[in-house]
Amino acid sequence: MCKWNVSSLVCILLSGVFSSLIACGPYFPSSYLAAGDNTLLQAPGFSLFDEINRIPFDKPTEFQAVQYGNPRQQSIQVDCQELRLALALQGYAPEAVESVVQEYQRLRAAIEQHSENARDLPDNATQQPEFSVGQLPEQLPQEFKLYLEGVMYYRSSQPDMAVQAWTKLLALPPTQRQFRSTWAAYMLGNVFKDDLDDACGWYQFVRQLAREGFRDSIGLAAASYGQEAACYLQEGSYDEAIELYMYQRQTGDRSAMPSLKLVASAIFTQCS
């Protein structure tokens, strides 16, 4: 990793100003938030973002960020579009394709409603709301079926079962998991976010899968830089976090700059 990154950000902080701090990872999307009203070492005409832009970083990335207004809704839309394509490639008639997609949309809507109900529970609730979507469509391709099962378990606070479903998906022959491999690997990174080695391994695998040609329509390879960086930041590994956020910035992800600002504040706090 690039040891100059930490010293560069420290120098920036010692010459400028930072106030409220907000760092956001992409949704398929997690966010890191930190806010405060304190302003330190004020200097007129200084922009931390401008100074970060001056830090040399000539390591290109082949990935491009995908910006969404409503990440969850738009990921569902992409999910259904790719299901249509997968079914068509398997030779299903248009009427059969639409029937399966409509049922799939119903299942996704049921999962979202369950998540809304769970979020509305009081903090001291001891039970999650019951959740069942019934039988999955028989024509549903195996990779979509396993991914959806993982989502249902994940949203029902059963991460171990979600891991089983997604690892089973990734064990399918490559030709049978072209659409949901990157999604499964990314979610596995989220499941293991408190284990640095496991989480980072899965986020790196997302990028490997994208390089190998597995579909990445919602930009998870680019997003994985920020997610992996957040894991290193949580562990206080600032060099690794900065380099990954700089890669994320190269993808065009707007959340990379405030994330770098958060790293800078963490370094300054530790050094002060």
C-alpha cells in the first residue's frame, strides 16, 4: 500500500479546515456517517476536496460507478430486467417470461415490505415479524432462486442461512451463474463486514468476477472499493483505506471524497 497517503492527508489537515463529516458507501449500498459542528484549524479559502484532488494517484481502474437516485428500487428493476434476459436465453416464450417476472416482482415486493415492517419495530422488540413468501416459481433460474433465498434469510436476520444460499450459488458452474455471481459475493462481504479478512476477500472477489466477465450491471465492482476501504478504516488501517478510497474515486463514485475526509479526520484525531 502507499505509505505517502497518510502523510499527505495529515499535511492537508494541518493546513486547512474540516467540519461536518459524512462518508457514504454505495447501497447494494452501506453508508458510514459521522457528523459534528466543530470546525478545526480554520483557514480562509481552503477546500479539503481541492487538496485531495492534488494528491497524485496514477493507478487506473477498469470499473465505473453507477449512481442511483433510489438504489434499492433501481436494483430491483435491474434484477427483473436481467431475469427477463436469463429466461429468454433459456428459450422461454415471452408469455412465460412475463409470468415468471411478475411472480418474481411480487416476491421482491414482499421482501421489501417485510423489511419495512422490521424497521418499524421498537428498539426493544424481541421478535421479528413472521415472514414467508411461499413457493418460488419453478421456472426461476437456479442462480436467481439462490440469490433470492439468500436475500430472504438476510432480511430475516438469519445470516448463516443467507451465507449457505449465496455460497451455493457461487458453486454453480460458471455458465449457470452469469447474472448473480457479483451480487452474491458482494452480499457475502456485507455479511462478514466485522471480519476484516473475510469481508475484504469477498469484496476483492467481486472485482475478480467482474474482470472475468460476470455481469455487474449495478456497479458492485466499483462499490466494493468503498466497502473494503470502510473495513480497513474500522480497523485503523489508514494506508489501505486511503488507497481503496482513491480507487473508488477513480471510478467516479461521488461518495469517495467525503469518505477520504472521514479518514483524514480519523488520522488527525489519532495524531492530536
